[in-house]
Amino acid sequence: MPPQLALILCSGFVLVLLRYDRQLSRDVSGAAWLATLWIFSIGTKPLGVWFASTSGDQFGSPLDQYFQIALLLSGLLVLAQRQFDASEAIRKEPWLFVLVGYMLVSILWSELPVSGVKRWMRQLVAVVMAFVVLSDRDPRQAVESILRRSAYVLIPFSMLLIKYYPHYGVEFHRWSGDRMWVGVAQQKNGLARMCIIGVLYLVWALVRRWRGREPWLSRCHVLTECMVLVLGAYLLFLPDGKASATSVAAFVSAVSVLCGLGWLRGRGVRLHIQLVSVIVLALCTLGLALAFGHGPGVSGLTAAMGRDETLTGRADTWAELVPVVMEHPLFGCGFESYWSPVTRERHQMSNAHNAYLEVINELGAVGFLIFAMFLRSVAQRAQQAMAFDYEWGTLCLGYIGMALIHGCAESSTNSFSCHLAGTLLLLGISCTAIIQWRHEALAGKDEPPIRVAANAILMDPHTMSSQCGQVISCFRSGHVAECQKRQRPT
């Protein structure tokens, strides 16, 4: 098939999928496309690569910088028009602001302050995009639409580039020379990460439709989603060469979380919030211990699976980086200030390949503690959201489990300019919105209790009695029609 014809067919296929997304996201504002474009920008190659500008670096390319500035200004304009309350946002997301603020402060002792400020601005863009979603009419539906659009667009075009435009979709390893499928991503691991993010959502959505809890438009809609799911699984498990073991392990972990929580729900067992906190903090600690121990145990497992005992050179890199970390253990060397052309050549790596080691190297023990507390807060909000939308809270916890495991062997969650970390940020924001609506319903404010109560009865039997009382009170008040008129969609 000629590449031009393949491009036309792929574009038509994606447009059909986006039309389905529009029909499923009628209550999502157009401003959510800002967050969608931002997710595209952190999950794919820099614009400097696509348009062959002088620099392909996502931080150095002027085209990428202009695009990020445009996203920032557009997001601030949307927030101003919606009269977004920043002080209220700080109260709801304290650990997010502490983390981003500490990243900025750490630039003061960085050896590359100018580069650090440029890279920190991308964290600011991420925060603004998250609050654009939070201020949307239905943040939960907006985040679901962003996940859907990402899968609909990035997976098919990745296959297109690999098969018909290999000068974009196929690369060769910088040091080993191995041929790699990359698709729209920057490298092989980025493609695998993009696939597990999209495939997990598609599996979750298809299971919900099979159970009758998710709307579906037609058989053609389900068929096209299944095609995207098969493409994503193919790119993840059958790439040119070996699949990313890290991404496969992270995906299996996420699916295990979904199945485990579904099993607990069937037996009426509630997941305690303190248990969630302990698990998150323990996995963060174990991920850091893995790097400090240079991968013991895991190297034996990979050897048994026929993989490199050094985890493709990761163990050697960790052994070289640990002494560097110990030179500034408390506050780190400064945000995004360690990796330069010199250090990349020295380690034969472009990053630490461990998010926890990356954090403690740049932000020190103080930054690692803040980072762990931020992940803990996201997991806690997901657990609390399960009381009102059990399956969405379950999906969020699945992504958190995926991020925690993936961060053990990839620098994928240490910065919000990473695709997985950005997705986690939006999911946490959606859970914040669900909890906020619940509080407003119980306080008798804008959100009426009747819809929230109905969803809670369907999703979580533990809150049935209390939420039934809210329904009865709404009927007895005589304002049911007004409640239904003003209620937000769910």
C-alpha cells in the first residue's frame, strides 16, 4: 500500500474515533482540548523533530518552547474566564504545590539554573492544564475523554509511522545500534509506556460496556475500539525486537489491581485508606532500595527470563549514580540539572532509569519525601472517590500501581513532563472533583444529592443507607425538579 494512501486511511479511521469521542463527551468543554494537546506533547516526539527544526530537544527547540508558552497563556486565560479560585486549589492539592514549589526552590543551588527554570516552566504548564480540567463542567468525564483521545490518536498513528514512515517510526539505539520501534514516541520505552496507558483504559471501558455500565454508540464503535486495543497490545507485546519488560510488568500490575479491587468489591470488603498509604510509601521505598542495591533479585529474575542481568545496563548506571547522590543527600543537585551531554556520555544513559533515584539525586531526601507524599495523596483521593464512583476510583488506583512499578526501572514519574506522571496528575484531579461534589451534596450546596446518591447505591453498598437518606430528604424537600435541573452530569 502506498504511504500516502495509508496516511489517508489512518486519518479517516482516527477521525471516526474522535467523532465517537465527541458523542460520548457532550458535556466536556472545548477547553479540555488544551489538556489533550498537552498530553500529546509530553507523550510524543518534540515538535522540533516533527518539523525538522534546528533542535530536536523538547526543552531547547524554539518551536516547542513557543508551543508550551501558548498552552500556558491559553490555560491561564481559561482559568481567568472561569474565575478559578487558586487559593481553594492550593487547599485541595497541598502536596502538589509543595512539590512544584520545592522543584523551583532547588534551582537556586543548581549548576544549570537557566536550563532548570526552562524545565520547571513545563511543570507550571502541567499544573495549569490540570486546573483547566478541574474547572471544567465535569472533570471526571474530561479526563476520561483525554484518555480516550490519546488512545484513539497515538496508537493508530504509531503503527502507521512504523510500517509506512520508518524514518519517523523506527530508530536505532544510540550505543548498541539495535533497531527499535518508536512510533510517535521518542524511543522504544516511550512507545511501550504510551501503549500501556491507552490499553489499560480501553480494557476498563470495554469491560464496563460488557457489564452495561458504560454507554456504547453502535457495534461499529465497539469494533473500532477493539481494533485500537489489538493494535496497542501488538505494539506492546510484539515489537521489532524484545518487548519492554518494565512496561509489561507495570501493565500486569495495573490489571492485577483492577481484578483485586473487583474481587474485594464482590465480597463487600472496603479498601482502607491507611492500607493504601502504606502500600504506596512501601513501593516508593522499595523502588529506591532497588536502585541503591543495584537490582539484586530482579537481575536474577531477568536472567531466568533470558534478559540481561544488568537490566540492560541499568544496574551499572545505578551503581555509578549512588555515589553522586551521596554527595548531596539532603537537598539534591537541583531540579533537572544533572543530565547533560557530558553525563549522558559518561553513563551511556540519558537518565537514571529509576524515578525514585532520579528524584533523590535532583531533590535529595527532602524532595523524595515530598514526592512520596504527593503519590500517597493521589492514591488516598482515588480510594475516597471509590465510595461514589467505585470503578473510576479503581481505574485510578490501577494507574497508580502502574506508575509505582514502572518508576522502578524507568524515569517516568519524577517529572510532570513525563507522559505517565502527567496522566497521574489528571486522574488525581478528577478524584478531587468527585470528592468535592460529594461534600457539596452532603452540605446541600450546588450539587444535589439525588444523582450522587443513586450512583453511590450502584457503586458502593457500604454507603447505601446514608445515601438513601439523602435521596429521601431530597424528595421530602419538594425541590427534586430544581435539583435535577441544576445537577451536573456524571
